[in-house]
Amino acid sequence: MGQSAGEGSDHAMTNLSMLPLDRSRFDEAAARHLLTRAGFGGTSDQVQALAKMGLNDAVGYLVEYEKVPEIPVARTDFNSDIRRPLTAAEREMVVLARRSNDEAALEAIQRMRNERDGQDRTQIREMQKWWLKRMIETGRPLEEKMTLFWHGHFATGYRTVEDSYHMFLQNGLFRSHATGNFADLVLRILRDPAMLKYLDNDESRRGRPNENLARELMELFVLGEGHAYTEQDIKEGARALTGYTFTDDTFTFNESGHDDGEKTILGQRGNWDGDDFARIILSRKESSEFICGKLYRFFVNDAPGMPTKSIEPVIKALASELRKKQYDLKSVLTMLFKSQHFYDEDNRGSSIKSPVQLTVQTIRELGVPPRDLSTLNSATDLMGQALFQPPNVKGWDTGRTWINTSTLFVRQNLAVYLITGKRPDVFDWDESLAQWPTAVLEAAVARRAAATKSSESDALLDVVLATSASPDRRAQFKSFTQTLGGDLTGDRLVSALCLLTAVPEFQLC
């Protein structure tokens, strides 16, 4: 993948300063880096417009996204009744059928369950398309990027939850708190039906506490593995969370199932409930440093071993800001996106695009049509990132884990499909699918070539790749484009892009 993405523990930063970048250095390259990391990239015209805003206004535009019109989301966008509880009459029918061993009635009940299973699986596929479409079309890229971040952080999978509407509600929770208050989001995740089901807390009762949610709250969500807590703290936290359950689509506190005895968590003794448990662990300094470390890997650099010990001053500065602002994330993100460190050359092109990032960024940057959303979701699944289905409670492993011999093949096929409309598994092909308005990209290449007094091939490399191509790569690409026999426009541009998206540098952002 190149040196930028693979240095790991030896990765030396030339600038650890969290002071704002000098305004004179916020050029188009810096604006593009910001738009890619704080969102999913954009056209050269959008990058140019962001650069003209200047550093402060550009960061403000992305972070203070509430000023930008949103794509509306309503609770009625999807069917909430597929997995609804049985009515009293239906429950009575089930009981009677079982008592009388009425096979016809029992078969009818099973058919109804199978139909609902099918409807729910269909709905989760529609939700995958709906969310991917939002990421492609949004005018608030940071909102969707942070929604994706929380989905990987508070990882919850549909195959365990088995309720698509609960996954939809959780997605809305992440979006409404995307850049809000982390402590508030933690408290709300304890009331989220999808999370309560996923980690079995819906069945946690006094005398039979389930430790899953308490363990992951400390280990994966707030403090980090092995930080500040013991196994006894987990057990006491599980007691505090007893009775936290849900009815249909709504959180329910089952008071009779709650353990109201005295508990000791991280040295603090009291009759704690789940909210108290969350507040106790959030009060620890480790919590701010843990979440800022996760944000660092997501937005700045996810090379192996990152963040390294040498990056600790950056993490501590972000964590200090987070504590000072009482866990408000906007101020932390603003500080990060303005910092000299964020724009350090070692952090540009240092991250491997996730499957979702690769898909959405290719569409938003090149201006290609999204083609078929079902095909795109199938591709992201094959590449290792199915929306609403993280592999486990730890979420997705990132960085180099995205790349192997099979996923690299899919990544290239996906890019070619988006650029040409041709799927690798379809022989009959409608050539009209290849047609898309290339004029915007052509103009960007021409502008870059004129500004740098370079060839079209060099300009296209600079416009499309996140890192500067090596002299050998430039020579190879120029040699290919010369065989196309003309300016890089129309079909010739499409052919050049098919080759360009196959180079390793295209996988970086």
C-alpha cells in the first residue's frame, strides 16, 4: 500500500502541534484532505470552494452542519410492526393451539412467523440501500461519517438483534448525537433496544445479572481494555444494569428485576443503577483518552499500531479539550480539523479506504452515477463491511485488514463497475450505462494541468490520488494514456480511470 499506510510503531510524525494550521497553508490539497477525512470526498469544484472559504470557515461549514439542509428522516420511513409483540388475542391463540396440539393452527402460526422473518430481512436490505444513498447524497458529510463511526464503536449486528426497525432506531440515535455529547450518547445507548438485545441485557435480572453489556461498556465503549477496572467492577456494573430492558420499540426499566442492593464500582459505593454506573466510568480520565484515541484512528491515521506512544501528546490534548467541554465532541473535532498535526504530510494518504469510504468517495469525487444500490451493498459486504452487520461487538478491524487477495479483486471490480457500468459477472452489457457527465472532471484536470504546467496524465493523478505518485508511476501512467490517442476526455478518460483505480495509491485516503 506504500510507506504512508504501513509504518506502524516506527511511524515518525514531523509535526505534533495541535495549534491551528497557518491560514496560508490551507490550499486545495489541504481542503481535499479535510473533505475526505471529515466526509467522503467531493468533486474538484467542491474542494476548490472549500479552500476559498479558508481554514476556519471550511472547518465550521463541515462541523456546524446543522446550518445545511438535511435529508429528512422520519420514524415512519420503515415499518415498525414487522416484529411487533403478539396481541393478547394472538397470544391466547398460540397457548390454545399448543394445549390442544392443533397442528393446523400451529402451522399457521409458524407460517406467519416465517413471513415476518422474510419481511424483516427484506427491510434490512432496504435500509442498507437507504443509508448508503444518504452517504452519497448528503450535504452534511460529517454527520453521516460520525454516524458510521458510532456504528462501528457501539457495534450492533442485525443477525443477533433480528429486528430491522430497532437497527433503524439505533441508526437515528447515532445520527442525532453524531457530534453531540459523548456522555449523553453513552447514557442513551443503555436504553437502546438493539444494544440491549445484542448484549443480552434485556434478560438481565436481580440474582441473574448478565455481564455482557457491563463488560463491553468498560472494555470497548468507554474505558478501553484493561484500563482502570477489574472483573469485580464488571460484576458490580452488571448488577447496576439489571432491569434495563425494552418493550416493543421502547426502553423499559423493570424495577422488580433491578438489583437495588449496594454496589462498589471503581471504588465508589452506593445503590447504583445503570446511569450511575455510566457516570462513574465516564468520570475517569481514561474515558476521554480512550474515545479520543478511537477518533484519532478514524480521522487521522489508522496505520498499524496507531496511535503510537509518540502520538500521546496529541491524544492527551484532545482528551483535555473533551473534558474541559464536558464531553462535547464538536469542540474536539474542530480542534482536530484545524490542527497542524491533522494536515501533516505523514497523515495524508495514510489510511486505507474502508469499503464504504471507497464506494461513496469514488462516486462523490469522480461524479460517476451510483448505479445499482443493491450491487453496491453486496460489494461492500464482499469487501468486509456490511452496513448494520459489524462482524462482532468490537466492530470492524480497519487499516490493512481491509486488504487481502480477495477483497482487492472486489475493490477493483467495484471501481470499474462505477466508472463503466459493467459488472464483472454480466456478459451482456448495455453500453449506454457507461455514459456519465465527465465534463466536471475534465475541467478539473485541465485546470490542474494549467496551474502546474504539467501533462494531463500527471494532472489526473494529482486530482484522483490522495498521495503524490512516484516518478515511476507517473511515467507508467503517461505511457498508457499516450496509447489512447487523444485528450483525456469522454471514453479516453473512462479508460484512464479504470487503470488509475487499479493502482495501490487509489486505495488510500
